[in-house]
Amino acid sequence: MRCVWVLAVSNLAAAAVTVAPREAAVGRYETAELQVEAGRRYDHPFDPEQVAVDAVFTGPDGQSISRPGFWCVPHRNTHPRQIVITNPGAERYEPAGEPGFRLRFAPTAEGLWRGVVTVREAGGEVGSAEVMVHCRPSERPGFIRRARANPRAFELSDGRPFTPIGVCVAWARGRSEHDTFDWYFQQMAAHGCNAARVWFCHWAWLEWTPGKEGSLADYRGAGWYNQKIAANFDQLLALAGRHGQRVMLCLNNGVREFLEAEPGTAGYDRWPGNPYNQANGGPCRTPAEFWTGADAKRLYRHKLRYLVARWGADPAVWSWEFWNELGQESAPMVAWHREMADYLRQIDAYRRPVTTSSWAKAVAATVGLYDAVDISQLHYGTPTEIAALAERFPDRPMVVGEGTDDEAGVTFHNSLWYTPFCGASGPPLTWLEGYGAPLVKHARWPHYRAVAAFLAAENLAGAPFEPIRPTVTGGGGAPRLGSVTLRPQFDLWLKKAPVEEVTVPPDGRADTRGLGNRLYGLAADRQVARTTPTLLLDYPAAGSLALLLGEVAGAAVVRIELDGQEILRRELPGSGRRRLAEADSLVRVGVPAGQHRLKIENVGSDWIAVRSIVLTNYRDLARYPDLEVYALRAPSRALLWVHHAAHTAEVLAQGVAPEPVVGATTSLDGLLPGRYRIEWWNTTSGACEATEPVTIAGPLRLMLRPTMTDYAVKVVPVGP
């Protein structure tokens, strides 16, 4: 609910301000809105150095909250369907009401709040008469913060845990009946979701250069904030609030805004269209100056002040995210993040967490960035990558801000479960690429309900849960061989991977953290980072090796050498930077039994991304069972995800069907002695299917149930 007051400031020479409240009270954590009339016109009402509206409210407990004001040109949604989308040219907004200053405030305690509003400009400052806000009781839980008992988790102002479960709905273009935020948020709410990551950039920028159609025509450059876009985000956040969704607002797109135009294009969404570009009246001659230039930083602080003023009092805003996928950090970039994060913490009275993101997955490439903010973030993280980042920053939550939405749905399902068990604050926010995305096309929303049901009763914020990897033993039976999946981890752009040779032991647990995930070719500007990954293998029987490739750029030729002899050379189709067709993204060779040295290289000119390497018939399943266990352990409870190691997209693509593992066990130590209940959960239905009592007086030895996919387990106390 939003309550509105009207204030009139006659002019800065006058001494009094009159206040006319329209409603006498607002609920706790609900947003009140004040209209402020400054009594004069300003050339640039968005510039707080020309005119700044601020207020300080003091509550019944003596707590003070400072709130900046903002210039607003009211607009109404005139779309025939009244939908909320982010698609300039398809949105429909028209002016509706008089422009003026606004101030939004959400009281955090019941009782009477007293405040004073000031209007400041170069000629002086004038304050209002006392403003009174009566705060009544409310069931709203408040804002999101880092949990006090478990810094890896989030909690709400009232202490309730907040485990983010949802999707990255970067945009909704309205290209089909359901491609709207209205429909996405409705589906999310109906299936247990509570969180979304939304882009406030890249065709929905708050500030940009003038375009040709729709709301794009309302841009005026850096420091001028598009009021149609702002009105749209008012509606978007109100919609999120109604559906119980908390929104991570991503403010800039690092993979576009600093790039030059592609050949034959104007580059409107890139550096040629960037309002900070000197060619567009901005302060920066080059993108690098954005991080260091005093004028650029001043303008960005003004933007942050506007964001906090207009949306900072809305609990629907979970987090501010500076950038989407910046890439490898630099010293100026890190310094900029420290400065802007500190500024946000100063002006955002509700202290919501700050984050940023990078496409670089190596911890070394982002350690300074995430040290500067409150949430570390990864996109499309594997268990190893998630665990590494969580381990490096155990004092803050970690979010996987974009997750896989694969056509088969196997990686999608697995990632929903392994991500929170590896140290993230919740499942990944699945990347939703419009209405044709597999998640929507195949109606996979119930997967969220399942993981939400499992986590619903768990107060991850209230206890020091730690991620662990219990070992699995047993499961002998008839001799069988299983697959091994290796995922190269080193991904610094045009940096030479520190490891070129990896030994794959019989259990398949090779250390691939230093192995490059790009095969650089022979072009002169790629030679500096070129490596030829080499695997030292010992196959107990004849098997195969398969490369699963990702993006490819330029001329790309895969060459594989076995024991010094070339056994494959394949030119990959297409030109430019591209994603390969599914059939072309799989490269497979046979490998005979015995010890071998296998070398992989790109003898084309540019680069090839390697998603994973699968070795079939490699691991002795009698000694190394095809089950893996991920766990979260607190002193008096534990949560486990049990997964068949062959139930992955990479292995299934080889035509290898998982076989149930019988007789395997795992051991869990560190639980306090006492009586517990073991619960066995179905990860597809989200139902507890069986329970059994157990008394713990030392390490818990748990007999694992056979599976060809996965299941989850809870170990919960039942009494003294």
C-alpha cells in the first residue's frame, strides 16, 4: 500500500512549508509517498547539485531514517492489456498528472514517526513543518539483509529466513500472450518462487541516449532519467510485491555497454550509444575512463541517489546489482565498486545488500569485485565453481544469478539441487530467455515447488549450516565401469591457463581448476593464451572420450592426438562468434584400454569453448560407486542431496543409461548426540516419501537408497 501526502514549499526565501496529509496512517514496511512543491522551476531537476529534496524521520524508538527525494513526471500505463513488459516501442505510457518532487518512506516500527523535509539548492536550504506518519501493525516481514547467525544466508527485517528461489527474468518483451512480467510472476508465485533478477538496463536503461521509437525517444543522455521507463519499473515492482517476489535489480550490462558497434550496425546498445561517451555529450573519451573519471563517477552517484530515492523504500527490491557480467576485474574497476558500494550503503537507509557479476568464473578473476560488495555472484556455476567462490567468501551470501535452462532439463533440475548444497544461498536463478524458453515450453515450473517444499521448513539463516561433501563407499556387485565428467575451470580471457597437463586418477576426481576452458588457435593475438590440454589416462577397458563444446569464434579446428598420433581433425562449421548445433557440439574419439597420453588443441585461428570432457568406461563402480552426496550440516540437523553421477546431460548424451547403485553408504559426522528422524524426499514431487528414526551417538552411517536420478534427505532432531 502507498499512502500520499502533499507538501508545498513556497520558495527558498520563505520560512514555512505546509503539509496536507491524505491518509493518516501506513502499515509497517509499507511505502508512504509525499509530494513536494518547491515553488520554482529548475533547468535540471534530476541534478541534486542544483536542487536536492531530503527528509529525516525519527521513530518512536529514537531510530532515524534519512530519505532522498526525486523528480517525477507521472505516467499511466495505456497498454490495451495493462501488461508490464520491458520492450521500448511496445510499452504504452502517457503523462498523467503534474510533474513534481516526490519522497517515499517506509516506517520500520509501529507508532508515531516525526520528520522534516528540506529543499536545498546553491542559494540555501529551507525545511518543512513537522511531518507525522502514524505506523500501524502489519504482517509484512520487511527488507532483506545478510543473516546474522549464518552470513552465507539472507533474512528479513523481522528475522524470518529468506532463501531465494526463482528465475532471472531479465526482460519480458510481450512477443506472445504470456511473455509478460504479469504472467511470469504469477507462475513463479504459484510454484513456490520468491525471487527474480531483472535487468534495469539494455533496452530498459534508466539513462541512455535518444532513440527513435517508443520510450527510447524520451532519453536525454547521462544524468537525465527516462520517466516512462521509471513509471514502468514502478509498476513492475508493485507487481512483484503483489506476487511475493523480491527483485535483484541489475543496473548495467557489462557485456554490451562498453563494446564497439558490430560491423554494419550503429551500435545503439553499445559504446556508440552510451550516454557516458563523450561523443554523446558524456564525460568519457574511452570506456576505461568510466571507472576513473571524476565527472563520470559524479553522474553515476546521482543515478544511484535517484534509484534509492524512487525505489529504495520498496521492500520488493531485494538487492542492487551494479553490473551484469563485467568479466575479468581490473584495479580501477575494483576501486569504482568500493566507492559506489560505500556510497549506496550511506544513502540506502534500509541497508539492502549490494552485488555485481562477472562472466569470469575463476575466483582470482573476481576476488576484488566481490570483496567490495555484499553478495558474491556466479553465473551457470558447476559444483566445483560454486564451492570455490563460497569458500573464498564465507562471510557473505553467494547467489548464482543465472542458471541453465537446457532443452533436456537434466542440468536444469540438477542445478536447482546442487547449488544450495555447495554453499550458495539458494538455487540458481534460471535464465529465462522469453516465452520460448525450455522452462516455459516444457512447463517445468513444478521443479521449483519441489525444492521450495524441501527448504521451506529449514531456517538456513538461523543456524551455521556449512556445505560438505561426504564420501560414498560400497555398492559393489558385478564388475561394471562408469563414466567420468571433467569440467575445465580456468576461464580468464586471453590469459594462459596455468595447468596444461592433468592426470585423471581411477576414481575420476581430477583437479581441473587450472585447466583452460578455451582452446585458443594459431592467430597471432591468440598465441599468448594458447595451450594444448593434455590428459594422462588409464582406461581399465576400451572406452571413449567426448568433448562437449560451447561457443566458437572464427575459424576453429579441433585436433586430438593419442600417444603422439593424430586420431581426429575436425573443422567446425560456421563463421564469426556462434553457438554450434547440437550435433556439431559433440566431438568423440575411441580410446583403447591401458595408459595413454591424449592431447587436445585448436589448430584453427580463433577460439573454442570447452564445456566438459566425458570419459566412458573409466571408473570402477565396485570401488567408486556412481553416487555422489552433497550436504549442508548444522550442529543439530543435516540436509543431503544424493545424485547418480551418470545422471548428467553430458553422460546421457553418450547413450549411457544410469544403473541403480545398491549397497552404497555414506558417513556424516559433526551432529550432536540425540534422537533424530531421517526423511527421504522425492526431488520431482517435493514430497517426503518415507521416514525412519535414528539415535546418533557418533558419526551417522547412512545406507543410501538405489536411484538412477537423485533424491534428498533430511536428518532432523525429534527430542532430547
